[in-house]
Amino acid sequence: MCAVCGVVESVTPVERSAKPDGPGVGAVAGGVLGAVLGNQVGHGNGRAAATILGAVGGGFAGNAIEGQVRKVTVYQVGVRMEDGSHRTMEIAQAPRVGSRVTVEGANLRLQ
């Protein structure tokens, strides 16, 4: 019996946000827009505070919006192992149900 061999039992597509590693365009654009809008409020020190708060809030909002817009589909794959156990993993490419596979860490390799 092969300890790392199994058969694909299920494949479920799942959407995940594909956020960039650092602040993206959404955060920068949101920060600028927030600062412009915040600058329209108050006078003197109040205006400066509103500008800063607008920039920070706009940056967070822009980053969250970008995360919702930029999506990637991954596949949750259920594998019935030869020893009878069941493993579930997420991979980028969907294998066919019934395919014989070898589990290599967090990856699947078709046999």
C-alpha cells in the first residue's frame, strides 16, 4: 500500500481575495481621496486632523475594496487515501474527480 497515494473524491471551487503583498492601488487612491475629502472639513487644526483621518480611513477602505475586486479561484480537493483516511487541500488547478494522485506536502501530483 502506498502511504501518499489516493483518489480525488471531491473538487469545490472557492473564491479568495488576491490581495497584493503590500498596499496596492486601492489603498493609495483611497488615501488620497480621503485626504481631499477630509481637507474640506473644519478650520485650522481641525482641518489638519480631518485630512489625516480622511487619508487613513480612505486608505483602509480602498484596500478593502481592492481585496473584494481582485479575486482568485482556488480548489478545495478531497482525497481518499489508500489507507482509508481523508485529506483536504487547496490547490490552484482542479483535478478531475476519480483521478489517482500522489500527495506531496500541500501539493497533488497526478499518477
